[in-house]
Amino acid sequence: MTLVKRNPKLSVSPFDNLVDRLISNDLFEWSSRNFSTTNTTLPAVNIREDDEQFAVEMAAPGLKKEDFKIELNHQVLSISSERKESREEEDQNANYTRREFSYQSFVRSFSLPEVVDTEKIDARYADGVLHVVLPKREEAKPKPARVIEIA
């Protein structure tokens, strides 16, 4: 048996169109028509700067801290993740009409300014957000104003 996606324009009744949408899993995906169903979009990132540091926050819900790889190479910080998931069925003789698996990966890279103290970079993952702290070198931090006496 071969499954063929039907053309909704050729459907004879509204019921046929509804059945087609249920089978193709499009009925409940109103806002994601142009995206993969495997959730492989690039994670959103916020970068904040203050006098002491840069703070990178990456939204990556559903991952574990073991799923991340953070590398620093020639002042380029790379944050990546790779995850594979499959649903195995016990019945080896079954003829599948639909069997789902997913693979998701991403890499985000950032060129770091020279003011970052690369020896003190710290990272943690909590509540679906990866936090990376990039402290500034002491000489790059703003100094308090001082009065210079005239000789």
C-alpha cells in the first residue's frame, strides 16, 4: 500500500479536507507552517554588557547541560549542541506508514573583543537557559575618577 497526499483542492467535501489535514498533522500547527516539526530552529540569544562583564543568555529549553559544547578558539566563542532522538517500535514485521525520529543541531559563534578575560569565562545551564559570563580584563574596566593636582 502506498500513501499519497491528496490535493485539498480536489476534495469532494469539507470532511475530506479535514481528514487530510488530520493525517498530515497540519491541523494544530497554525503558526509553524514554514518550520520543521523537529524543532530545529536556531536558539535566541541575549547579550548584555556592563562595566564588569558581558553576559550571554541562550534560550534552549528541553536540552541538558551535557548536550552543549562551548569552545574558544582565536577569540571566537562557539556554542553548539547536537541531539538525536528516535522512537523504536518492538514489532520488527510492521509496515510503517509513519515513523518519526528527529535530529537537531546548532552552532552559534561570537567574536569576542580583546577586553574579555578568556581565562575566566564561566557557563551554567538552568531552567532552559544557558548563561555564559565573559568577564572583562581589569585594565578594561572603567576606573573611578580621580583628581590630578597641578604642580
